[in-house]
Amino acid sequence: MSRRRGALLTAVGFVLVMLVWRELPAAAPPVYDGICVADPYRTLGHSPAPSSATKTYPPAKDFPTSEVITDESPAQVQVLMMMDTFSAPNTSVTVSITPMAAPAPPPSGLALDGNVYRISAVDASGKLLRPASQMPITVLLRATASSPAKTMYVHSSGTWHQLRTFSAGCGDSFEAVSTTLGDFALFYAGGPPGNTGGGFPVAPVVGVLVVVVIAAGLGLVRLSGTRRSR
């Protein structure tokens, strides 16, 4: 094997690495500074059941920056709120997270991943509250798997509304900002979670890549040995 041929095989291997990297799911978990240890996902109707969460804030001039989270590890739902998210002077505010059955079929072409969670806020009289127009809430939902990619929706006013969704890291969590409360869920297109279906054949390409790299390495070793024997 000539040096030119060895260099060519190495270049082919590099190109294959780039193809695999580009075709991996966009929602693949990022690299973390520490180790993420996630409990199995808790599905509604199974044991252990998913948890609910409720937090009551006493009457105050300003609603505080706060969060409400469920007690799984990591939490399957987190609701993050900024100061003055809710305007309810002289009354308490109760924020709740409740797992529930889907209020409507999934949007066309999509399938539900995990649970649907109702996020609500009420004052002392039970009146439903809405986030202030300039103070949306941030919702983090944990998925059953990071692949295929998930999109968060909120069901309000009788329909599902898509939210701009980002991968949030540990525990296959996804994050979105919402100006409304309602029933939140993650949806995906295609086969079951964790199955990329008929997408890019990552495993075969990786196999070919390994063979090419080994062949290139053996060829270069053989070339080096031949030159020493001359």
C-alpha cells in the first residue's frame, strides 16, 4: 500500500465521521460536566405513579421569582417563574402541577411521549390566573428518551399550541417558554421513542468506518515495515 493510498483511506474515514456526526439526532444529549443519574420515567397509570406538585404563595405586593417541581430524580416537570409572573395583590396564589390523561388526540402526524401535565395557578377564591404578558413561564418536561426529537405543546382554548422547544440536558428533558397555562406535553414524529426508524443508518456506517480505519492503519504499518527491510 502506498502512502498516497493510506492517506486517501484516512481521508475517507474522516469524511464518514463527519457524516455520522451530522446525521445523529439533533436532540442527542449534550456533554455534561458531571454524571447525570436519572430514575426510570414514571408513566401515568403505572407504579410508581408520577408525582404532582403544589405550592402556595402568601399575599404579597410582588409575586416572587420561584419554581415548582415534581419530586422525581430528576423532576419530570419544572415550572420556573419570574418576579411578577402573576399579579394578584392581597390574595394568595397557588401553582399546581398535575399529571392527567390527554385532553385531546395528538396533533396530526405526531405521537405523545410520556405524560400530559396540567399546570394551573389560582388565587384564594379559586379564580384561574394567567401569566403577565411580559412574564411568561418556563416549563421543563422530561421525556422517556431524547431521540427522536421532541416538541412541547400546550393545550389551551380547545387546541394544541406548539412551543419553541430546546433540549434541556439531564434526564432527557426539554424546555419551552409559554405565555399561557394549560395542559403541557411532548410529542414526536415517527416511530416509538428511542427508535430512529428508517432514518440515517448510523450503525452500518460506523461499522464501515471502523473497517476503513483499521485497513488504513494496517496498510501504513505494512508500508513502514517494507521500507525498514529495504
